[in-house]
Amino acid sequence: MSSANPSHFASFAAYTPPPDDPSYAASTSQNTSRAWFPSQQSLSYQSGGIPTFNTSQAGGLGAVEDAEAENANNMWETRHGFRVDLLAAFAYLLGPLSALILLIVETHNDFVRFHAYQSALLTTPLVILRILASLVQFPPFLRTIITLLLVIPSLYMAWQAYIDAARNGLVRFQIPFVGPLAERWVYEE
């Protein structure tokens, strides 16, 4: 039994190149498209895709997300593939320490870097003030008030950063005086 194209059958040669090898694909010019598989895979938010917020992907309002997906710089993408909302909230949880860690580790996402800068600018003076209050031996109730002035804004900003990324499409909540400075530093990078 002879065949016109022997590449459709198994090869018993000692070495067969893998099917994804470009030279092999060029030599076997067969059509491998399968109509029952979708040609375009939709990406979820966790895998780096841009959320569509229940809009149509075939045009209309969904066309904006399709145009954004074609951009090389994806605003939902982080350097190590972590979620943007969690990283932005983490920037505030450990004060200047978490801000410094994120500024060193995360280099791709401007939203996370903005919140890391804003966290550093907000919490560093408060931590220094709290340390000085302990060194100077302020009364315990004043040290408690200073500690609350450190913890409450940090927790609020962590919540706000998480909500802005998870629900509001990466809207940047700016603290007066500190937020515009953090925005400028991110822009100048």
C-alpha cells in the first residue's frame, strides 16, 4: 500500500523532530486547524487578562478591552504574575518595609509602584514619629494615639487600594500632598 504523502503516518526513524519545530512545520504543510476549537482564548483576570466587566468581546463596549489587550504593556500584568489588588494592598500593610520590598521587586506595574511610593511617603514619617515618641518617653496614651495614627490610615489605604484594583478598574486614590508626589515619581521613572 503506497501513499502520496508519507508524513501523515508514523515514522519509525531513529530521530523525528518535534511537531513544533519550525523546520518540521514547514516540511509538513498540512492544515491543522480544528473548527470545533475556539481560535481565540479568553484570559481570566488571574492569568493576566484584562477584565471585561460583562461586556461583549465581539465588539461594542468590549472592543475597548480588545484594543487594550493588543498593547504590549498590560496594566494588569505584574512582574511575577501576582494579583495587582493584593500587591497594592500589601504596600500599606507593613508600612515602609512592604513599600520598599515592592519598589525593589515590582518593576512592571505602575499601579502597584504608585501605591508603594504613596505608602512609603505616608507611613515613613509616622513610623519615625512613633519611634521618637518612644525614645523621648512620651506618656503611654500619646504613644497609643500616635500608633493609631499610623495603623488606621495604613489599613484604610490598604482597603482602598484593594477595592480600586478589584472593582474600580485601577483608579488611583490619592492622599492629599502625598498622592500627587507619588504620581509624579511613577511618571518620571
